[in-house]
Amino acid sequence: MQSFALSCSKRVGQSRIYVRVQSEQLTLNFPLIGSMRFFFGKKSLRTGKNLTFNEIVSAIHHVYNFSYALAIFLTLVGFITSGRLSIRRSLPATTSWWNPGRSIFAILTYFLPIWTLDLSALSTRGWCKITHDAAFVHPDGVSSTAPDPRLLKDFVDYASGSKKQDSFGERFGLNFADIARYHALRENASKTRLGIIHKQVALGECALSWLVLCGPENSSGQFEGILPRERLEQWFGEERLPDGWWDAQGVRPSQTVGLWKARQTADFIGRLVEAMSS
């Protein structure tokens, strides 16, 4: 495994402190999760191991400005497909946990199974898992520990060739239709046909990638603007939050992204893919 450092931040009062965190690269297929795992100072969130349900929900909500409904839904899917139940093997060093002043419920809950998730488990393959073929920068049929250099180059080259003209001037990058078109190309190039579950997961990833990266250029919510090539490289290639994420009028969504908005966007991409494939 390769070690690398990424910028992360945490809010203290009204100030934001930026730090550098050294960590091992984890087996991840999802930049949405991979790019935020360095956000908090807690060890489990830096290493991506033994994460609790509430930790991931809070991180997704705060980092991406997703609604709690969307954050809970995404976390629930991850835990159902890749989470694990475990039982504490040792009692606390102190006996304060069974102090008579504590409620019976608090004492009993200590012995309940714990539902946790390792981020590396998300790359496990199977019909009921969320890792799928036809991903933008990860190869088919294998557990990928990092973006595939060839697929990443193909993706960036495709973005570089998508020269568009919009109200913000001529720029290199992908517009909304390009995202759907490239997904259709990857799906057609795959040797295996995506099942119903994996097809929905793939469309959801396309939708969330657009909603996360579109920035203030698409504040109208009308699927306008372009995702700059540099932003795509940082997100898909380096699996980190793009430059300027926390700035005023930065990349981070200014309006809360809800579950219904994500569903509508995924459905729209699905209709575009069908039209392009027919």
C-alpha cells in the first residue's frame, strides 16, 4: 500500500483549521467516501476502520451538505451490504460503567452487538454488493485498490476533448450530458452486463458526482455548466476534495442536496443513457 497525505479540515468555533494527515491508501471504489475519510481527527475516521453508522452519516451530511435523509440512505446501503456486527470482547478498565447511578438501559446497551463498517469492505464484489463493473476509473472484475492509470487517463482525455461553450466562457471539462455519455461508453465496453442493483448504483454515482462537483456554476439546478478537468482529476484520480471546496462560493454544494433531488438526477441520467444506447 502507498502512503500519501491529503488536506483535511475541522471547524473550531467559527474558524476552520487545516491540517495534513498521513494515512495508508485504502481499497476504495467511491471517491464520495474516499475523499472525506480524512476530514475528522478521530482515528477511526482517518484510518477508515470500525466506523459507526452515526459517524458516517454526520460526515456525509457535513462535508457534502447532503440532507440527513440522503446521508442516512447512503450509509444504510453501505452498512447493509458491507457492514459487520461484533461484540465487545473486553470490559472497560474502569468499573464506572456499572455504577448504580447509571440506568439499566445504559448498562445493557454495552453488551449489544456493534454495527461497524470498514471502508475497504466497500470494494468487495458480489451481486448484492455496491462495487460494480463499468466504473469510470476502476477496472472490471477485480477489487481495485486505486484508480486504474489507463482508465483514469482515458477519462481525463475524454474530459479534455469535451470543449464546450457556455456563459462562463470556453473551458475543458464535462457537462451533464457528457457524464451520461461516458457512463454509456463504459457500460457498452464492459464484458458483463450490469444487473438491476448495480445499474442503479452506477446511475446514482453519476448523479452524486454531478451534484457534488457542479459547484456554483450550476446553482440554478438546471444541469448547466461544466465540471472542469482539474476538478475531475482531483476527485476521481486523487480521491480528495477539490481545491476551493470550503471557500466562499466554492465547490461544496451551497444548497442542501436531498434524496429526491438525487433520485431525479439519477433517473434523468438513466433516460439519457437509454437514448444514447438505442
